[in-house]
Amino acid sequence: MDTLHVALIGFGTVGKGIYQCIEKQREQLESLLQKKISIDAILIKNAELQREVDEGTVVTTEFDELLNLPQLDVVFEAINGVEPAETYLSRLIEKGCHIVTANKELLATSGSRIRELAATHKVGLRYEASVAASIPILSTLREGVRSNQLSEISGILNGTSNFILNELQEKGITFEEALRVAQDKGYAEADPKNDIDGWDAFYKILILSDIVYGQQPKWENVVRKGISDVTSFDIKKAEAIGLRIKHTANLSLSAEGPVISVEPVAISNTHPFFNVTGVNNAVCVSSNLAGDITLQGPGAGAEPTASAMIEDLLSLHRNSTDAVYYSSLEKAEDGDQNFLLIGDDAALSNLTFLPSSEEGAYYATGNRRDIEAALQTHPHVKVYPMYGTENRLTPQIELI
Amino acid sequence: MDTLHVALIGFGTVGKGIYQCIEKQREQLESLLQKKISIDAILIKNAELQREVDEGTVVTTEFDELLNLPQLDVVFEAINGVEPAETYLSRLIEKGCHIVTANKELLATSGSRIRELAATHKVGLRYEASVAASIPILSTLREGVRSNQLSEISGILNGTSNFILNELQEKGITFEEALRVAQDKGYAEADPKNDIDGWDAFYKILILSDIVYGQQPKWENVVRKGISDVTSFDIKKAEAIGLRIKHTANLSLSAEGPVISVEPVAISNTHPFFNVTGVNNAVCVSSNLAGDITLQGPGAGAEPTASAMIEDLLSLHRNSTDAVYYSSLEKAEDGDQNFLLIGDDAALSNLTFLPSSEEGAYYATGNRRDIEAALQTHPHVKVYPMYGTENRLTPQIELI
């Protein structure tokens, strides 16, 4: 049996996960690949930490040592940030290595450059794990609905934010307390900015935009809000009228190109996101023939991420292309939308809203720009776009 | 540009859907395939019905006319039942035609014979639409989690049953009334046996068993219950303690081979199936690395079914194999399970159950065989396996 030579860049949670999962499933993988798998090298940052790896595996802090291995078929990249990842991957691609990566920031920033480089050098580039870990969203977009036109993709793409909002809802604690719980459980970093300010979800939805529409919106045109403004009070008010606040990312298409928003929204109990709890992720794809398809599962974690990366390894053997689909456009409707407004009654008294069963929580239907304009003089009123109510809420209300 | 020659067998809801979807998406499909698509022929049963199809398309009641077309690349099979479908497909495969089918009864009954025949004649055989229409469950099993070991697959696989149970729950009407609503809406056939007796879900889970474990359990060993015994009373009792009754199919593996049950179960609000309403389907795949992944969407209908079949057509161009995965086994645990028991208090008084907030609705934890044995003298007590409660319910209860 031939041998497939692989290497890992990074040996943190994900890198270790890949190593361990390959060992755990070695028999099954080698039977699927009809090749032996050899983990030839692991590139690490801190030489002083102990590594429990096979004796035959080179563990090094020098990238060149990995690059100069006599034969290397596939490299798993499992570090964060654009550099040095971009330099590493570029040099490996130029050498003819296939790449499997989970690096969302890199793909959101330099994805098209790296895809082009991979195409030029005829190597495979796979990144299913970069969006929602083991949930097969990229492969579904590439091979499950590509005969369709897509009108919208929305997702709970950041498990940390979802966990914190869930804690706020269930325990009525403060944002700071919930963040501390998330950090204690290892769901949030010491510096949580990337998750709670919406950057992580932002990178992921940009990757989907690249895949689905072959382009990204200008970053400065993207609404990107995190969860740090969401309070237990908002969550309770929403809950009192049957809604939950979730942090989502949304992608659709206008005549000018892709439109993205990353923000907290209000979800009704008829929407598949209503019950997505803990660190789970979910993605809903709205298409013209297949209908609305929702995929739900773990959005992070060593094993789910490693699983997606190992599936990518298997898919390299199928030699499918990495092309961009959905180049034909469907214009997103620029019509009215439903919103949940939270604010004290005095602040909202000069606006005519739909009466609600809960004081201080109101529904509004209308054009987003109009509603935001009407609320400009009410900075304390929170506006949450609503998911799960398909029709405009009746009786129709007028914003004065 | 080359031309891809296709034909349809059947021109009912699904057949017409395929025809119309190909017309609707023709530009996108031809660009993806880099071929023109020509629908050369349609095999129909009733010559007297008007067909609105292109003049160049032969519409015939004679299978031989379709079989003898000078060149035919792919045939979409969209009729029901084993015969004459099996004869038609066998002859087409022997002639070298690729096959796309949605025929679940045929695949459950003769799938392995047809797969072998297709392999022998080196033609593609695709059937994503046979299980849960446009939900990409087959491709996820084939390409999204094949490095994993699967411990369980469960699904709401029959949209008609799900719709009827939903009607019972929301409207408190009788089973017969709910069935009539389903028939009026076109969700249930005039003869609804196939759906409400669990046959449809049974065929679908058998197809998954073939794909995942390469084998089926003996049909006589499968628990197959429909929904006709579920009453509004049961649903109300369950609802009072926060549960919903859903019809599901379940596949796992024991040392003796695959184990399947098709029956109504009780779902807690933490389970992804809780909010699957209307004619929707959902499938949950439990795997050792990727975790629990749930796919949800339309489980039937002309366009979602046609979409899946057209995606199959596209996948034929990728030339991926139709092999069986997951041949390595993971033994399903034969341990305790949680159940919801519904019956009047008198009937249950000599059993010690966990106290419940609702009279007549009780939780029990234990081995299924023991519980059913203990209830043998209580034929009016309904037993629903419970989904969504991961741990045994405490305080632990003893069945006397």
C-alpha cells in the first residue's frame, strides 16, 4: 500500500485534535484512502512544551524544516490569523502540496489570492472546517443545492456568543458573569474580542459569500455588531413575548452585490434557530427549488473541527474542483421586515407600534432605513431584526 | 457544446417537477454541466391526459420506445412501487444508461441488486431524493462524516405523519379529521396506508441502513408502527409536561447487525426535532468525532424532490463512486432508555413511576424489554420512547 505523507502546522486544540483523530480512526481512514497515512512533521511555536507524538514524527519550530521534507502530500494548517499562515501556505502550494485549513481570518482576508495560487499550481485547497466546524455547510453549498438559486443564507456561526446569550437567558446573570463562565469552560479566549465583537462570525459569512456569489461586499459596508450590548433585560423582554435573542450572520444578494449583516436578532419559536443552544451552530440556506434547509451541530471543538478537516483530506482524493458557484444572481427583495423594539414606554410613546403583550417590547414592520431614522432621536431603544415571522406582522403599523 | 440526453419515467408530481425545474434552471445547469440538456422522452401511463411539453420531446406509453432511443445518457425514474420500475431500470442499466431515482420502495426492496447491476455495467446510480427529498442526508453520510463511526441515525422521515401529528397538537381535532386536512392539502394519498402505517419511513431508514452499514436488518425484526394509535389525548398529556409526540425512524447497530425502529416517540424541547413542524423532515446523525449533526428541511414536494434529483444529475458528472461506507462497526449500547407513559392513574397505580406534574403522564427509565413486560397487563398504557433527555431521569424509578 502506498503512503500518504501529511504534516501539521500548529499543535494547539485543533492540531492536537487532528493528530488524535487520525490515530483513532487510522484503520478506517487507510481503508477509505487505500493508503497508509504518515504524519511526517508538526510545526510548533513553543519548543518547550512537551508533545506526545510518535517517534517518527519530526516536531520542529522551523517552517523550512517542514517545507524541505522530501515528500509531503497534504498539510493541515491549524493556526490563527493571516500571518504567518499566508506565507506558509503560499510556499507549500508553490511546492505542490495540497492544503486543508480551518483558518477563517486568512480565508476571509486572502481567500481569493490563495484559491488562485492553488489553481495555478493545480493543488487542492479545502476548508470545510473554517465555517461551523463539522456541519457540512460548504459541501452542501457546493454539491447539495448548486442547481438552485439562493436567496439567503443565515447562520448562528459563533458558538461562544450563542453560549453567552443562552447563559443570560437561562440564568439572568450579567454579561460579564456569562463571559467569565464561557472563559472558565474554555469556550471563550482570555481576549474574547474576536468572538463577542462579531469578528469570527464576520469572517465565516465572508467565506460563504465568496463560495456562493464569488465575491465579498466591501468590508466597510457590512453591519458587524457583537453581543456586548445585549442585556438580560432585553432577553427577558423578548422572552415574555415568545422570542429569543441570538447572534446571527446573514448573507443575501442585492443588485449591487452581496449584502452581509452580523448582529443580534430576535428569533420566533417557529424558526429552526430558536432551539439552538449552547456552543452549537446552525446555518439555514434558502433556495428556490430545494426550499429552506437548516444544518445544525457543533460549531467548534477539537474533534468536530478535526473531523471536518479529515473529511477534507478524503475529498482531496475525489479531485473535485474548488470552483465558485451561484454566479447567476437573484436580487434580494428590499422590502419590509419585522423588528422587535425594546425600550421604555415613554421613549416609544410618540411612535405608533403594534401593541404587545409585554410593556416595553414592541413589534414593528417596515423598511429598515425608515425605522432606524424614526428611532434616531431614541438612542436607548434597541432594534432587533426578527427571524421566524414570515409575513409582515398585522395589524400593519405606521412609523410616525 | 455537447448535448446531454435525458428521459423521464413518470410524469406525476415529481416527474413534472423535474421537467419544470430543468426548464427553469436551464441556463445555470447547462453552464455547470458545460452541456446542453435535451429531454428526449417521457414515459407516461395515461395517454389521454394533456401534457404541456416541448414539441421535440417524445411522450409515450411504451417503455420500449424510450429504451430504443438512439442515445440516452441519464434517466430520471419518478414512479412508485417495485414493479415495473425494477424491470425498467434493469434494462436501462444493461443498456448503459445512468439512473437517478427517488423510488424508496424499490431501493429498500431491491437496492443491493440494482447497485450491483449498476456497478457491473459501470453506470452511475443516484438516489438522494429517495430519503427526505432535498435534505442532503445521503451526500452528508457519503462525504461529510465518513471518517467517523456512527452510533445512531434518527429521523422524522414522513412529512405526512408529521403534519397530522402537528394538526392534532395544534387543533385538538380527531385523527380522522387531521387525515382529511392532509388529504385536502395534497399531503396524503386517498389511500394513506403507506404514510400513516409507517411504510414510507420504513423504506427510507432501510435505505440509510444499506448506505451506512452495508446491510439491512431482517424486515420481520423491525419495529414498524404508524401514527394511527396516537390520540389528541396523548398529545395533550405529553404537551402538559413539555413534550411533543413525533413519528420517527431510528437506526443503530448492535453486535448482530443494524437495528431499526419506526414509531411515535416523545421529544423534549432540547431536542432538534421538537420544532420540526408541518410536512418538514429532519435527520440527526450521531457520530464519534463530528458530534450530533441535524439536517432539516422539506421532506417532500415537487420542487424539493426535483432539486435533489437534478443535484444527482450534476453529481454523476463528478464520477464519484456509489460505495458503501461505515463497514466498521460500533456496538450500540443496549442500556436503559427514557420513556413517556400515558394512561390513567388507576392503570398505573401498581407501578412505581417518577412523579409527574401531569396526572396520567409519567416518565420511566429502564430497559425497554423490562418496561414492556411490566406493562403487559396494562394494554391501555401507551409507551413512547423519549428523545432529548440525555441522562436517565432522576430520581431513578423501579418498575415492579
